[in-house]
Amino acid sequence: MISFEIPKLFDFDVPLFPESASTFAPQVDALYFFTLALTAFFTLLIFVGVLFLFIKYRRKSEDEMGEPIHGSLVLEIAWSIIPFIIVMFLFAWGAHVFLVGMRTPEDAREYLATGKQWMWKFQHPEGHREINTLHVPVGEKIKLTMTSEDVIHSFFVPAFRVKQDVLPGRYTQVWFEATKPGSYHLFCTEYCGAEHSQMIGTVYVMEPDEYEDWLAGGIVGSSPVAAGADLFRQYACNTCHENEDNLRGPSLVGIAGQEVRLEGGGTTVRDENYLRESILRPSSKMVEGYLNLMPTYQGQITEEGVAHLIAYIKHLGQEDESSETVASAETATGH
Amino acid sequence: MSTTNQIQNPDGSPEPEFPKEHYLNASHGLKSWLLTTDHKRICILYLVSISFFFALGGIYAGLIRLELVTPAGDLFQPDTYNRVFTMHAILMIFFFLIPSIPATLGNFLIPLMIGAKDVAFPKLNLASWYMYVIGASLTLFALVTGGVDTGWTFYTPFSTTYSNTFVTTVAIGIFINGFSSIFTGVNFLVTIHRMRAPGMTWFRLPLFIWSHYATSLIMVLGTPVIAITLLLVGFERMFGFGFFDPALGGDPVLFQHLFWFYSHPAVYIMILPSMGVISEIIAAFTRKAIFGYKFVAFSSMGIAIIGFLVWGHHLFLSSQSVWAGLIFSFLTMLVAVPSAVKVFNWSATLYKGSIDYTTPMFYALGFLGLFTIGGLTGLMLGTLGLDIHMHDTYFVVAHFHYIMVGGAIMGYLGGVHFYWPKITGRLARGFWPHMSALLIFVGFNLTFFPQFILGYLGMPRRYHAYPDEFQVLHVLSTAGATVLALGYMLPGFYLLWSLKYGKVAGNNPWKAAGLEWTTTSPPSLHNFESMPVVDFEPYEFYPPQYDSAEAAEPVTGAEPAPSTT
């Protein structure tokens, strides 16, 4: 953390700037320094300008009048156009950085995250579970697929400059690539009730070999994919969803992230939110050519179970490929 | 009677006398106040009520700052702290800031400025105050019996399903209070359209009127949406309708859209009237027409209209689509242009002016500085990539306080000081009023500037406890809040003092231009002795209709200004 040291007089530092520990952070910081310079420039312009005029044109006598100046079209145009150009530049740069933040890379390691009043639950791709701590390897792209069990929360790691709301009833994603080993604050930034300020945690960024040691030391449950496979059998999903399409239901192999035609017209992308909806409320979006046979699983499978089933479905037909499924910015945040 | 009420003149002409008949002594007794339809008395009713809520909201602010002196949450239970910041915001926003300038100065001045006897619907005007009182009483009742812990934003499904506090009561309180806003807005729109004196064309209107016209549009078009939204929250809580809770098949983000559709424009309800006041003050104390009158007038309308299309910038990270984010960021950037135009025009008005160092002018200068910082940091938040990091941190808290306190309240207090002689007939000027402006400016910056830094460091909003490294900045902020509180208390003393001991003001103590300064202070029940006829341009200093001897005095540079183009 960069801080301003107060010499001798006081026994403390005033922190001014947060730690920067992800590949995304410098992009946000560049934008910050640019807008800060812009803000400082215009603030000084107004402060100095106004003070100068204020002193220079102080009323000299009780009867003095202001000069009858009523305006200048040239000036009006100038101080409309120049700010317009500046803000459009700002918009474009901001949008560029935003898209980097919102577009989850395809090759990111996928962790599951669940927010609930008032804790963060995480599950590693290998199956390790954590509460209010998250261990990740340095230099690797990490994506979190997140949902909430109750109210809206928000996942915020200041050192990574990433933040994303976490909602009940849908998935959102956030990604980062940590650049510095260390431990960093994790905050909930959407007000969520009594212990909102205790819904905090720590992200531990570790060297890859330390991370391997950490993984080896933990108690390993099943990975999300394996747990999903168990659920898939337990609920007998495979009676209708086989390796090939059949009359009762479409095959689920290799469908994740693909576009599909819907009964009644239109298409949709079969992203995490679509899969979730199709498990819990199958009749809401029917694949073209199929009857509404599937029962609803709303209230029967836990939030975590749904996430595991989706992990399994995404895994189907991808055994040979090293990359995880594609999740573009739109699919991560779609409805 | 006006023959005895002469303009005060420093070079020995007679001191002005207090008028014998005026709106304050036109009738007597509590009933004459509670059943009044006089726009000027309704201003006083509002002035007293909102001052009460400002003080109460201020006490809550003090409690917040006191808790945050230490990193541990040791002064309040978390539940209590959540109620404290929620009540601070609800009282300040709905029961102080939104009615502040329109319901007081707007009510008092709009008929005077356009040369009318009253507003178009005087009874509706009184009804608006009663709506305010009923809404405020319900909210106070909820406050006394246990409070609300949802934040003023009432985000679902926390507010609908999870909060066990008086959400429905407060929602109904705000719903009812919404009607006071709508009544005021309708009244102003019709008054400005229909009741202007002969000759008072649109481009002869003071800019105060233009900004209130824009504000009224937002009040009338926006307020019903927040009313409906809060009603839906009430229905979901009472009857389990699934509008917003996904567990009931609803959409929590829908609430955010509906809420901010009103609540973002509501920020402009707070700041636009302030901008109107600033235009009046700067014109009066530079003795000059506002530079670029039409651009300032139309920029108010521009802000009001574009302001309706930017609500989604509160939802960049809410899971709204990336495309929506891009569009809302673009539109947010556009609002910066009319806002910048205003600031540049006000600054340019100072050029070659005859600047009088008065308390209202100091407040106006404070407004210019603080609004500039508030606006530019708003631009930072509207920048998509940057908002990812800053959203819901103290950076946002600092930004909107620069607009709503640094901007709106500086304008409000500037306006109260400027029009105090007109409203009460007494002067309150000198050392202490200057001191209040200075204390507020210094205290404000010390309170909120550290919060920008805190925000970028990552300190989240609405946190009861926080990591140790943020403490220094929080202590600075609390120290500032102490100075700020002193600054806010000062006017309470000297303004009340002036009611009895202040010098008699006379019609036009500031020698300002405008119809409101041609009548007595305080004005008579019907404002003007005869229907004024307007044959002068806005901010024309020493125009011919000033019938006192002074207007005829040869004064350097006193030629009537040519009409605006």
C-alpha cells in the first residue's frame, strides 16, 4: 500500500492508494490517474479562476455596476464541445476496460461461490471447500461462478479492482488473475442486513507449488463435476437425457454455451442461467420439438446441487478438450 | 403604505421602516397558519418542518461519524447502526432535501418573481404541506417504534423478505409524502405557464424560475414511479406477491430499475433548484446579467430530460446486460455537458462584475467549488471500467455528498440568507453569517474529501466495522463533521436573533434586480399593490420601474443593459 508518511509529528501513516495485485488492476488504475488528473485540472481551473475574478472585480464603490456583458456564442460552443469530446473519450476508455472486466476468459479455472447472510462459501474445481477464505494460485486466470442463497451480495476484492453483484436465483461471474502472492481483503459491498460488515474474508494468493501443497493438505470432497454426476444418476436424469437425442428429451452432451431453437420461436444460448432455469422450471423455455414432460425440480435440489449438475453438464462432451466452457460477457450477466 | 418603506441608502437617506401591513400580520392565531392558503405562509410552514428534519437527520449523521471513529463496531449493535444510517438518509432525502428549496423559497418566490398574487392552486399548495406532515409523521412513528434497516434504497429481496423492521410503514410514509412533491410540481408548472404578469415573457423569467420549471417536470413525472415501486414492496411484504423475490418468481433487479428511475432524477430535484438560487445570487452580487442566460436556462431543461435516462448507471454491476451498461454510461457522460455549461457561465459572470462580498455570495462560491468536485467525481463513477472498483465504496458516499450537501445545501443556505430580508423584513448579515459559510466550507471538505481516498482504498459503504488501516481517514472525516455541525448550527442562532433585533431591511436591501425586490419586505398579503407590468429584461439593474429617487441618480455604468440576444 502506498501511503503518505507524516514526518515525526504523528505516529501514523495516511494510506492513499491501495495495493495492486491483479492483471486487471493496472488498467483500472490508469483510468483512475487519468480521470484524477482531469478532475484536478478542472477543479483548479474553476477554483483559481473564480478566486482571481472574485478578488479582481471586488466592488469599489457603492454605486458601481457590472459591465453589461450578456454572453458569447463562441464561448458557449467551446465549453460545450470541449467537455463533450473529453467525456466521449472517457466513455470509450471506460467501456474498453469494463469489457475486459466483464468478458471472462475461456481458459479460466472455475470456482463456485455462494453468498449467504453472512458468509462466503467457495468450492475449488478439485472439490475443496472454504468459508470466508479463498486460496488461489498466482498467475492463473480464475473465474468465480456465483449465486446467493438469500439476498443480494457483492463480491469485492479491492486489490484486484474487481467487483460483481451476487444475486439469488441466477449466476453471475467475476474473473481475475492475481499477480502477487499475499493475502487480500474480500468485502461484501451490497448491503445485506445486520452483519453486512462482517461478511468479509481473505483471498490468499499462493505460488503454484504452495497452492498444490495446500490442495494436498486439505480434506477433499468430490469435485463439482463428480458430485454433479452423482446427482445426475440419483435423480435419474439419464432416463430422458442420453448421449443421443431421443423422443423424451434432448441430449446434454456438448450443449453448454451453444445456441438452441426454442419451441414457439426464437433462440437462446444455453448458458449457466438457462441450464439453471431448465432444471428448476423446465417449462419456461422448451427446446423446439419436445413436449413439456420434465417435472420441476424447484425446491428439491439445493442451490449447490444445481451448481454441481451444471458443472457436470458443462463437462459432458468436453473430456477431450483442455478448455473449460465459454462464457462471454453477455452470458455471464444475461437474464 | 409603500411610501414609508424606502430603499435603504448608505449616504444618509432615511432608514427604511418596517411595513405596517404584511402577510405575517394579515391574520392571527394558530388556525390562521394551519388553514392558510398564502404561498408565503406555506413557505414558513415548510421552513419550520424541514428545519426540524434537517436537525434530526444531522443528529443521525453525527451518530454515524461517532461510530466510525474506531474500526471496531463498539458504539452500536450492528442492527442499530443499520437503522441509524437508514434513518439518516430517509430523513435527509425525502423530508429535507427534496422539499428544501422548492417548498420554501420556491413557494415564496415563484409568485413574487413572476408578478402573481399566489400560486395557481393555493389549496392544493396547503394540501401538499399536509401530505408532507402525514408522511413525515408516519415515518417518525416507525422511527420511534423501531426504525428501518434496509438503507434508503430498499433493495429487494432484503426489504421484501428478510428485513424484520417497519419497512411497510416507512414505505407508506414516503408514498404519502410523494403527493406533496407532486402537488408542488403541478402547482409550479401551472403557475409558471398561466400566471405570469403582463410582459413577463419566457426569456424574461429569472433563472430561478427556469430551474424550478425543470424541477417540477421531474417531480410530476418521476414521483409516481417511486410511489408505485414502494407500494409493490408493501404488497410483496404484506401479501407475498412475487414481484421482486426470486424465491417467489420475481426479479430483484427489476426493483433496482424502478427505484433508480425516480431516485436518480431525484438528485436533480435536489440540485436544480440550488442552481436556480446560485444564478440569482451571482447576478445580484455582480450586478450583472448571468452570462449566457439562455444556455443556463436550457441546460436546466437538458439536465432534467437527460437525467431521466441515466438511472442504469447505478446498476453496472447488478447483472444488467453489458449493452445496457454501455448505453447508460454514454448517457451519463452527456449530462456532464449541460452541467459544465452552467459552471462556466456562472464563473464567466464574475468577469467585469461589481462583486459584493456578502454571505450569500460566499455560499455561492462554495457551491461552485463543491459542485465542480462533485460533478467531476460523478464523471469518474460514470466511467464504466472505473466504476467496477468504486461502486458501493466510500468514493460514492463522498461524491453524492459533494452534490447533495456541498451543492444542494450550500445553495439552500445561500438562498435562505439572500431572501431572509424579503421573507422576514429583517437583515442578518455581518461576521457570524460569513463565519457560517466559512465553517461549512472547511468542515464539509474535511468531512468528505478523506472519503474519496477511503473509497479508492476499498472501504465499502454501510459498514459498521472496518479494517484498522482505514482509521486515520475516518478520524479526519469525523473531525470535519464536528466543524460542519458547528457551521450548520450558527445560522439557527443568528437568523432567529435577527427576527427581533435585525435591522429593518427595506424593499431591496441588496439592490438586486427582479420583481420580488420591488414590493415590501415582508410583502403584503397579495404581494403587489397593483398588477406589475414587466418591461425589462432579467437581471437589468436599476431598471426604470424602480420609482425611488435612487434610480434616477446618475451612476457610472448604470445605463439599463441592452436586452439579451
